[in-house]
Amino acid sequence: AMAEQKFRVRARALVCVFVCVVMCGCGRDDFQEELVIRPLHSGDIYTSFQFRTLWETDFTRENKVSHYRLFPKSLGQVISKFSVRELHISFTQGYWRTMQWGQPYLPSPPGAELWVWFQDSLTDVDGTWKELTNVLSGIFCASLNFIDSTNTVQPSASFKPLGIGNVTDHRFLRYATLPREIVCTENLTPWKKLLPCGSKAGLAVLLKSEKLFHSSFHSQAVHIRPVCKDDQCKTTSWELRQTLNVVFDLHNSGQGKNEWSLFKMFSRTLTEACPVASSSKIYIDITDNSQGEQFELSPATPLLSQAVVLGDRRTFSVYDLTQQITFGTMRSLNLLIRGKSSDMLRPLLHAERYVAGYGLQTGEIHTLMYNNHPYRSFPVLLLDSVPWYLRLYIHTLTVTSKGKDNKPSYIHYQPSKDRVRPHLLEMLVQLPPNSVTEVTLQFERALLKWTEYTPDPNHGFYVGSSVISSLVPSIVAMDTNNSRERPLFSSFFPSKEESSYFVRVYTEPLLVNLPTPDFSMPYNVICLTCTVVAVGYGSLYNLLTRSFQIEEPSPGLAKRIANIIRKMRGVPPL
Amino acid sequence: MGLLSDPNRRRALISLLTRLNTPICIVCYMAGVAWFMGLAFEPFTLRTYMSENAMGSTMVEERFPAGERALATGREFSAHKKRTGGMPVEWLMKTMQAKGLEVFTQRFSRTLPFPDENKERYMVRGTNVYGILRAPRAPRTEALVLSAPCSPGDNNNQAVGLLLGLAEYFRNQIYWAKDIIFLVNEHDLIGMQAWLEGYHHTNTTGTFCHSRGGSIQAALSLELSSDIITSLDLVLEGLNGQLPNLDLANLFYAFCQKIGVLCTIQGKLQRNDWDSVSGYSHAVQTMMLMVMKQASGRPWGDHGLFLRYHIEAATIKGVNSFRQYKTDATTIGRLLEGMYRKLNNLLERLHQSYFFYLMPSLSHFVSIGYYMPAFGLLAVILLLRALDLWVQLSTPPQRTEDGVTDIEPVRGVLSLLTPLVISHLTGVALYMLPIRFQEMAVEHFPVSETEAVVLTAIAVYTAGLALPHNTHRLLSGEGTEQGWRVLKLVAVLYLAVLLGCTALINFSLGFILALTLVPVAAFVTPHVPKVLSAFILVILSPACTLLFSVFFFQELQEMPISFQDGWLLFLSVISQGILDHSLYGSLVYPLITLLVYPCWLLFWNILFWN
């Protein structure tokens, strides 16, 4: 059955190529797949899948693109219909533990995150954004339709386009997070369907949900952006990157070595590359293992590759799945890693956030940003988007590092409007070397209308992660004595591309309790108060304001006339 | 209401109330006490039931296997504790790290206002160690806490051992949806206070916590001092008489039933013979103990301080007595595992069940709707008395027709205001002086600081009795009939509001105060026999109430004490009350000194009115 299936896939691919080349003649497309496995210092294993589809076409031109080969049609239609220039969406379950795991290759906040740059020709950005979120909600089976004006912001500096293009007017940018979004198989399946080989062949066969969700961290993302076609950059291609990051918890209470393999992690082994892929590789980070004492790999590979990743020079063992020899005589690849955990360098930048105080009236948001670099300071951009029901007192904003006031050089603040839009706070803060910078902001908890509470109001309300974007001085540049392997003349001035690298750190989301009425008996309460007010108040008011006297029965007509006459005479009445 | 707006009927009703005032008051008092005593009668109470659906129907299997290993860890902990002569911070950090937790420490230091002789501490320095078990695929928004105190001597080693054993076991489970914080706190409540303040960044008695797990949903504190126990005792009473949600108690009870562990509350086992006299008196004792503990306003376990932060918490104490029925550490571990798994399943904070309740046994409870009438019946006496006085004051005295004028209004106000101000100043003195003057007292008298504080408090209290009862005469001359009536009206209404507010926050305290102060307020006039009344008034004053409560509490705990020991205990209770106020912010001491005592002085003032 396996062979038959393989044959079918290949046949389909061949037919596809043939049809495409003969009949359509539109732009070339290309598909690459890649898996990076990195044993973490905590003993866990970080696996990162990347699938990249590149298509030389232009979605913005007049006549619509109608023939799709490798690029998923559903996304292509979204790009052309909604004038999308760049789209980034991620679904994450769990929180990336920077202090234990270091920096991830692709950071993402817990829950769902979506940010989109629209074409500058678009007039109704908000309406398009609303439609787009609803369509994406359908494509990814997620609650993205809950994105509305109350959780959408337009960051002025934190999210710049990653593709080509020089429009940076943030009117065309929309950013929203749903910290509460829970990611599970129903999001993974549509994500896998976007791949040219589905989960039938190539690296994607490893993506079995029962194992992927038996992990410490799970994050899947889709990034679409225009990139240069060639060096001249006269025409653009569209790049679709699908990424999936998983951290497997390999905690072992014993002191012995961990032993893990592809089969143990994914309950699958690899037998082939995706037939339509131009490149299909597995990289294993063996930097910490240069002498081979930390862990061992089997089967071993002669291919090595070096790259500067996140400011650090890393060495990778490479397995090329397009080469038959990789699979050996068993015709299946089951990488085996035996290793033990070790200590790690503290990450240069990390952050945490919490709510201080108690009670249901006020509170204070504390954001701590750590610069662990021994001697370099660097600036960070902090983005905070807080829902309107936390009423921020912006005058209480303090930024302190090392006990001193640290004045941000740039502040962009947009106050919230009740039930319309959230607070947006962006700041450029310089972090002194080896320091903790604390940003505090007081808030008051709003009392919602009773229909505005969620079905589980006592759970609390989420505030999305802060985003900290920064160019961090790299470890490579820090290592000034590292001249053993490099020629001396190359290391005097730090080279530009290696001296710092871009990092985005997300803090944990917050769970804030708002004053919540007791919903168990609203009916009773309404009835009781209405009755008490109607009956009790009226009567009591009467009792308190009136003076009561016994009324004499009214006198007869004769007596009244007599009294009038007596009054005229000046005699006391009867 | 129609009844009241008809002047004739109104007059009739009022005259009925004034004529029968004293009998009605007596009946109300009796009814209040009887109602309260009836609360412990089982047919009148409700059975506890789990209100929270997330904890009710879910099936949980307990599999904790490593009780013996946990005890071995406990012994190791005890050895290291002895070696370091305090908290073995290094060892704890290493052990927790080895078990796969993220470990952090928190240092704190605290200087007490005066030395605590019970626990022999004055300048306290310590370190809390906590390890966070990160839930897989959870974004650090919610957490549960399991804590065990690092106590001096050989106490609670088993609790720490079991805590570490559970940490190791929990670490290997995949189902956690909330982070679990394992906390070992030094110097019991002071350490816990420092940790909570550090976690919530509310004060500066210690360093701030370095890492957090989001908002804490529930916490359990474990106290275990023997390898084998006979029963588990649940402690609920927290700071200022706050109680955790009843579902937490229900959860504990449900698991004790499921696993087959004897469980007690107030150290009293549940009995089934509610229809016998001894069974009923057992229930009354249990409930009374709860009332006494709640009224004291102090935290009766390390959990007590969590409640301020709206974190449902309880202390579970292992008791080793001479019963036949023994339970080992594995079973307790399984019980805790089950409780944490159910708490882990919570979707919302515990809020479904009652926050205000009394428990005559672990399976029965009295909700606020049932116990409030007991207090209401007592409070109604005050209102009736006030009505009576109001009527007396508003019907003009016969003599005015004869031309004898009343005192001018300024004097009336002064005669009212002077005692009010002076008695409150006495209250302020009682609140401030003991701590302020401890140094001076130590210099001049052969007493320790603690004794100085307590004796100053008693001295100010007694001096207050002598001081204010003639003060109004300084300004307004002879006291008049009218004068004491107005003063009493004010005092009675003041007491009603005071007790009403207290009972809403801490029913037990409000009820006990009402029990003693309401008769005083009801009967005192300048015309009753002076000596006898003064004696009764002193007997029913707040300080004597406290003294009796001490003896009564010991009696309830089946540990009767001699008068000498009782007196010493009384002194130490006062010092503990002052310490609780300055360390944890307990409100009982300021409430008594600043409000209740001045209010009582007003009645004292009325007695000596002339």
C-alpha cells in the first residue's frame, strides 16, 4: 500500500508538472522542506519544521491567478482578494521558556497571533481586515473571527514588513492576538493540508497529532511575504513559509543518558523526501557536542554545515533526504540521539510580566526586561496592547533600571475607548548592561455590563503578551578572542551582519479577575430588588416625609356657612 | 406599611412595643441563643455537597506510589536541617532541581514590634524556597500552591518529604493544566506573608519573587510530623475570620471518603448519633470551636494568609493519636494527588459554593442564611431599645407645661459629645500606647518587653474605667434625665451598627460580642443598683469576654486549665493579638480598641451618670 501511495503521489506530481509546463506557462514554483533538531540544555528536544513554497507570480495584477500547483489555492485567493501584502499567523499552545530553552528560531505568543500588512492601494482597511479574519478563521478552524476592533491595534514601530517593499505607513498594518485560543488537532489538520505533499510523504509524515500534542510546547505558523525573485529584484515572488515548532519533554528523573529517536518522538520514521521538494533536509545542532561527549547520533553523517543562528555560530549535522543513501539498507531513517543535559548561557534578553496587588478594584502591571549582556546596552521596543476593561492610568507609568529612572526615548500611546478599541503603548527603552528594567503601570478594573461577561467570568480575562523587539548584540561579536579559526584581518571591526541580530520576545499573557456579579441568581436579584424598591422605598418615603393627623369629618353645609359668618365677625369658629 | 401610616394603629403598635419592651427583649435574647444552639442540631443543618461541576463528575485515579521514598527524603531533609541549623536552602534547591522543577529562593527579614515569647523570635531572617512545576502547553496564567513549613525541631519533616515526593511524581505527569508551585516556607506565617507579598508585589518585607506562575487558584498547606498518621485534620479559619470556599472542604472530605482516611475538623471526628445528647453536644463543641477560632481573627494555619488574595486555601494536618486505624504516607500522597488533579480540572476559581458558613461536622454545614437570624435576634434588641428611648425622648415631659425649661441645646450637644470624644480617645490610647511605651515600661519596671506591652494594655484599659464617667460634667454641669437618654440612644445605635458590620465580615466575632454587649446595652441606666451593675458591666466587658473565651476554648478542646495558667494564656493571647495586627494586618485588635471598647465605655458612662 505504501509503495502504491508513493507511486500515486509521484504520478500526480509528474502529471502536474507536465500540465503546468505545457498549458499554463506561468511562473516557476519551488518547494523546500527542512527539519532542525536541537537538543536543549534542559534535556528537552526542540524540533522545528519549515516548509517553504516559492512562486514567481503576481497576485496583484489585473487578471486573476487561476492555476495553482504547489502554492495552496485557498491562501492565494486570500492574498488577491484582500490585497494582502504580508500575512503572519501563528497558533501556539504553551509558553516558550526562554530561561531554560534559549531563543526559539521563530518566536510566537501563547494563543493565536495575526498581523497583516495590506497593499497601500487598499481604501477600506478595517472592513477588509474584518473579512479577512473571518475567512482565515474558516481556513484554520480557529476562533479568529473573535478579532474585532476591541483587540486590534496598529503598532507604529514594532512590526515592520519582513518582505520587500518600502511602505511602512502603519495605517496598513493590523495586529491582533487571542491569548485564550486553544490550539489542537483541528488547527493542525488544515495547516497540514496546505502542504503540497500533505502528510503523505516527506517530513510531514512525522506530524502525527497524538505525539505533537504530547509535548511541552507546540507552535504552528504561516508566513506569507513577497520576496525578490533574483539579485536584480525586478520582479517579486511570493513566499509561503509554514513552520511548526515543538519541544518534547524528555525529563528523566534518573541520572542516566536520555535516549530519543525520531520514532520515539513522532512514532514514525522517514522513508523518503516529498517528491515535489527541491530540497529536503534534516539539520541536527551539534555545536555543544564538538567533542562528542554530550550526545551521540546514529546513523552518523559526514555532512556538516555551519551557520550563524541568533547571533551564535552553530554547527549542524545534515541529512539529505533526497539522497537514497541517507535511508541506508533499512530504507527508513530513524535518527537516534543519546545525550544528557548540561548548563547553558543565560539568554541575553528575556522578559516576564505579572499583575501585582490584590482586590478587585485596582492593580498594577509589571513588565521586567532582563539584559544579561555583561557590557553592552541595547535598545528594545516594547509593545503593550491592553483591553479596554483594564483602565490604564498612563500617568503612573514608570520605567526604572538599576534603581534609577530610565526615560524612554520614544513613546507612542493610544488610549482606549470603552468597547471600541484597546490601549496601545509602544516604547523605545535602552536597557543598560547586566540589568533588569521594570515597567509598571497601574490600572483600574472596569465593571462590565452583564451581557459582556464571558460564560466563565470567574476564570478571569486575558491580556495578551507584551512584545519586545530588539537588535541584540550577538555572542559571536561578544567573543573578541575568537580568532583561532578566522584570519586576523577579518576580526578587528565587527562585521555588520554578525554584530547584532533581531530577537522578538513575548512575555506571558495575564489572567486578570474583574469584579464579577454572582450570576447564579440574577433573576432572584432583579425580582427582589425591584420589589423592595417599589414597595419598601415608596412606603418608607411616605412615612418619613409626611406627618399624619387624624382628619376631622368635614362639617355640614350649615356649619360651614356659620363659620364664615363668625370669621367675618371676628369670633372663633365653631 | 399601612399599619404605620395609620396614626392610631401606629400609636397602638408603639405603645405595645414600649410597654412590652423588656419582655420582648428577653424573649429575643433567649430566641437568639436558642437559635444559635439549634444550628448544631443535625436535622436543622444541610449536608455538604460539591457545587463545582468541574470537580464533581470527573474521574480521577490516584496512583502516587512513593510514600516510603518521600519519607526517606524527609529524613534527609531533617538531617540537613539539623546540620545547617535552619532552612537547608542549598540542599532544597538541589533536590528540587533534580526533580525537574524551576527553583527560586526568596529572602526576607522582619523585625517584630516586640519580642514574641511564644515562638521566641524578635528579629526574623529567613529564606523561602519554591520550585515551579511548569504545566506543559500552558501559558503560565494559572497556578496551584502546595506548601509545607520548615519548622524548628523535628516538626514537619515528613511534610517536606511528602511535598518533594509529590513534586517528583507530578513532574512526570502530562495532564497538568496549571503550574504547580511547591513552597517550603521558613518561620511559618512570617515566611508565608513575605512570600505572598513578594509574589503579588504588595509590600517590602522580603525580596520580590523572581518567577511566577500567574494567578494562584488554590493552595494547600501541609503539616505532617510523623511517618504514620491516624487521621487528617482540616483547618479552614484564616485571617480576620475569612474562610475558603466550602467546595475546598468538600473536596477534602470527598477524597477522605474515597481513599478511606479518617478526617476531622477542629480535631473532632464526626459522629453518627446526632439524636443522642452526647452526639448533639459533640456537634455543638465542634461548631463552638469553629466560632471561637473564627472570632479570634487570626490565621490558624499557613493557609490563612492566602485568603486575603482571594486564593482558596486550607491547611491539612496529620494527627497521630492512639487510634487503631493507621494511614501511611503513600495514602496521604494519593489523597493530595487526587485533590490536586481535581483542582487542576477547575475551569474557574472556586466560586460556586458558600464562602460564609459554620461546620458542626465535616459533612454538615450551616450557611449564612441559617446562622444570621441568630445574630439578627440579638441585634433587634438594640433597635427595640433605641425605639423605646426615641419614644421617651419625643413625648414631651409633663413638667414643661409648668414652665420648667429644658437645658439649652448647646449644653445637650456638649453633654453628648464629651463622653463620645473622651471614650474614643481612651480607645486610641489603648491602641497606641502599649507598643509606644514598651521601652519606657521596661526601663522603669522589672518586666520583659512582651509583658510590658500586655500590662500597659491592661493598665490603659482599667484606667479607662476610672476616667470618663464624670467628664461630661466638666462642660455641661449636672447630667439630666434627657442627657443620658440621648447618650444611650446614640450608644445603642452605634453598637447596633458596629455589631452589624462586624457580623457581616466575621459572624463569630460579631455574635460573641453581641452575646455580651447587648445585655449591657439593654439594661444599663443610671437608676439601677450601682455596685452590682458595675460588677456585671465589667464582667461583660470586652476584656473579660476574652478571658472567658480563653477558658471556654480550653474547655472545648478538652484541655481545661487552672486559673493561673488561664491568666498567663490570656496575657499571651493579648500579645498575640497585637502581633497579629502588626504582622499580618489582623483587624480584631483595632476593632476592639478603637470601636468596641469606646462603645462599651459609653455604657459605663451612662451607669455613672449624675
